[in-house]
Amino acid sequence: MESRRVTLEKYNCTLQISPSIAEIKDDWRDLSHRNIYADPDYLSLLERKGPLGYKYVYAIIYFEDKPVTALYFQMKRIELAKDFRLHTHSNNFLNKINLAFTKQLFKLINQNLLIFGNVLLTGEYAFGTKSEFELTNHLLNHVFSHVKSYLKEEYSLPIKAILCKDFYREGVHKEISFSVPGFYEFKVQPDMIMALDPQWKQFDDFLKAVKSKYRVKYKKVMKQAESLDYREMDLEMLEQYNDEMYALYEATAKRATFSLFYLHPKYFLGLKECFADKIRITGIFRDGEILGFYTYVINGEYGDAHFIGYDVERNSDYQIYFNILLGLIKKAIDTKVKFLNLSRTALEIKSSVGAEPHDMFIYLRHENGFINRIMPMILDRVVPKLDWTQRSPFK
């Protein structure tokens, strides 16, 4: 597919839309230096070994012939009735009626979804802009319209809904804002982020900083995993254990009620090739068998927990998941980052190791007026309800 250049006379700008990062990588890199996931090398990896069934679109706004804003889009066909695993074990008549109604409601969502941002990440990865240039809501709306037209004309893919993710409302992690008319705002599960004390030079310093009952808990958890072997995985090991790792990832991912994606089978190998010394992939072994793994990415002042996988059936025997969290804290201390980002899900257990919730919001608009009006009802049944107790392990 060919790139497209559009003049936005009202804003004295031009817009370049491209289906490949390779075509615009120099200008894109100039705008994307703030985080590792906006680097053209990583975006190229996603084109080759990213989530299954996705297409990608890149847009750059030029002002006075200089690149001032980079905007990142992903596209996938969503079949909500298929992607959302609906079931009930109740024999209650009203529960069965509610389930049947929800299934019919979800059948309305079977169309192409344009995603402004990155489904693989939690955080503000939709766009980057020069500080001297203001990306107004009206200009952003025009960009959406041109990207939709491009996808319809070049790919014969009419876009029926736009999802914009993820945005912080406030706080130290907020960098960009979103507020375009016609979009519904939804609060989703918070991002769990741990601020590391610069005085922690080793993991024992972290243990000394927590209350006695938590320290006892952590040591008990680590004792359950004494027979496990933790190994940093190089490219050769990743190639050797690729299939087993993907099976562990898949088993873990399928526990979720709903997901917008499944990873490419070679994603983890590609990550190591792409990020090199900026990523640590740790395998968890017992008697030569891999029982789990976790990925840790050094992203500026952040250490990011990326994807994990573990043997769900043997998790309780060795407290694999809890030990993964503690292992990530060790990595964050060793690499001297300021924050450890543990992302969403498992909110309570993440708070029990010191992560704190930071509210996140997504924005959704359907092009069908009727569906857009009932979108809050649909999202109310899709977005998980927050029912958890925040823990405070520190003294």
C-alpha cells in the first residue's frame, strides 16, 4: 500500500499517512525518543511478529515542513460475541435471561476497530508531539477522519469504531491528554506502579523497608520456590524454549475473560533481538523443565513488566506468580530505575508488594449513532468491575 500526503489548510499543516514505519522512520524517530516502545525498530517488530490479525497505520503532522507530531494506530476486526468468553454456572432464570441479552448485545460489535495507541502496553503510547506544537482536539478529529478514509480506500476496510487508549487523568506519569467530542470516557483497571526508594541498593534493602508481616510473607513465598532455577535467557535459549514459553503465555492469557489480542508465537524471540541489553527475559526452571518466564524492559526511568507466562496448575506449589513479582522488584533495583510499572490485573497482590494504583481512562466512539448511544451499556458489561483491597506493605 502507498503512503498518502494530505494538506490540512485550516491548520496550516500537512499530514503524512503510511502503512509502514520503514517509510517514515527518520522523522518518526525524531518525535519518538521519549520511550522505547515508540522506536521504529520496535514498531517494525510488531509489523512482523506483533499481535495476530493486526494492521498498522502511522501518521505524522508537519508544520512549516517540520515533523511536529507522530500518531500511532492499530486496526483489528473485533467480534465481541466471540472474543468475550460469556458463560454462567447459575440455574437462576434471571441470570440466564441476562446472559442471553448480553450475548445478543455483543453481536452488535462485529466490525473493524481503529485503535489509537498500543494494545500491548498500558500507558500513554498513542502519540508524541513537539512541546511547541499544540495538537488540538479538532485537529486530532481531522486526523482520525483521514486515517479512516485511507484504510477504506487502500485496504477496503471501513472503520466502525475508534478506541483511544490509555490516558492518565493526573499525576507524575501523565504526559499527554485526550478530550475529543463524541467519545465516551471509561475508567478501566488502574496501572499499578511502584516508586523505588533510591536508597535501595539491593533486594534486602527493600525487605527491610516493609512491615514485618509482609517480610515474613515474602520469605515464605521465596522459600516455596527454593527448588526453582532462574536463568537469564539469551537468543539461543529463547529459540530452544520458544514453543514451551508460548504455551505458558497462552495458558496464562486465556484465563482473562476478554482480550483484544494474542501474541505472535515468535514475539519473545523478536523482543530480545530488538531490545538487546534493554530487556531481561528470565526463565523459571525445575529439573530442566521451564515452568514460567517473565520479561522486564528498561524504558528510561521506568522498569516495565512486559508479558509473562507460568504453569497455572503448579503455581500454588511454588508460588510462581508471586515470585515473578519479587523477581521484577529485584530487577528494578539492580537496574536503578525510578519506577517499576507492573501494569494492570491482579491489583491486590501487586499492591501487596508495594505498587500503587494510578487511574487510567479509555475513550470510545462508534460511528453508528444507535450503537454509540448504547455504548455505555456495552462497556459496562465488558470493563471489569473493580473489587479489591489495596495493601500497604511499607512501614
